[in-house]
Amino acid sequence: MHQSASAGHAPGHWAPNTLMTDLDPAAGKALLALGTVRRCAPDTVLIRQGEHGDRRVYLLEAAGPDRPACAKVTLASESGTEALLGVRLSGDLVGELAALRDEPRTATVTVCAYSLVHVLSEERFIAFMDRHPSAGRAIARMVAQRLDWANRRRLDLAEGTVAERLARVLVDLVDRHGSHDRDGHLLGVPMSQVELGRLIAAGPDAIGKAVARLKARGLIRKGYRGVTILNLDALRKYEDMRQKHPEG
């Protein structure tokens, strides 16, 4: 379903630490007025790895106060192995790199929750950045933050056990997207156990054992809502705890 971005649409519900929370109000309003809005169901593919010619840019928005937008960025190797590169939430931009350089799409972006998606043409997106220099700086910060995230994930692959790497990525997700409830901290991102494993290059058996290890220490709980962090401070210190109490 398509509709005009100005057809009675009331934007909002942006996740913290996303582009829309970094833009000044005038630039944010201008960005929302650029294109059309699509209502996307889970499993909708917005961008396919290797595509040529398509340089549209997409802005994710929540479908409602209790229906946050979410999309996952994946990369497939020639052998078919899939890696989860990151998650994007309400207020995040995806596809901007193709609009800024003449190269094929570098990853696949798939919607994983009912979401509103603002579809921006390459020409309008570039003109928007020219008219709003502060927005260009905000987009540069966004790209730099994603590069920093990717670099931390590379470091995780080189250091620590699977449980330690899992602890780091859980803390990272809570710090960036999480929220607090009466039981602890929620990730703020719908992530299955397998997808958490893909973030840290751990197979199903290895990630299952790592989850069980953190659960046994009382640090996390798995439930229908995903992972709940029961003791965030202790999870941050997990590596030190392991050095004092080796698990073999």
C-alpha cells in the first residue's frame, strides 16, 4: 500500500539513537516530506544484496506507539552462509550508501515487524542533504556509528568465548536501543537466539550453550518477548567474573 507522506500522516515514535532523533526539527520535517510511505509486512525485502541501478533510500517508522519498526541487514557469502550485520529501528535510514556512490547494493535489508517505510528517491535525498547541511553531518555521524559497531563486532570475533561475545553484544543492544521494565532491561530489538548467534558468528549449538551459561549465572532470561537482561551491571563485568571463576 502506498500513500503520500503528507496525506494526514502523523509521524513519530522514533527509537533512541537513530537519525530522526539526531536531526533538528526542521530537517526532520523536510526529510519526511520527500517521498511516499509504504506499509510493509514482516519479511518484506527492501534491498537485495548485489542489486544494480536501484538507489532509493528508506526511512523506517513505527506503525504505531506499540508497533516499533524493525529491519535486519544481512550479508550472504558465495557459499550461502548468512551473517547478520545489524538491525535498524524506527528513525533509522537504510540504503543511503547506494545513493552516495555508484556501486551495487552491499547487503540485503528485510523488514521484520510491521513498519511504515518512507521511500526516497536518490535525487531528492541528495538535494535534501544539499539544502540541510546539518542533516548531512547527522547522516555522516550515523554512518560512522555503524562503522564503529561493525569494528566492535570484528574485534569480538577475535577475542573471548562465545558467552563473552554474547554478553558484549547484549550490552551493546541495550545501550543503543534498550528499555527498562520491572524485571530488568529489554533489548528493544526482536532478536531470535539464532540471529544473536549470527551477530557474533556462533552456530546454533554454540549460541545455545552461551545463552544457557548466562542464564545459569542469573544474568539473562529467555522468554516469548525475547531476551531480558536481569543484571546489566553484572553482564558488563562478565569477562572479569569469568576470570575469577573459569568455566573451562
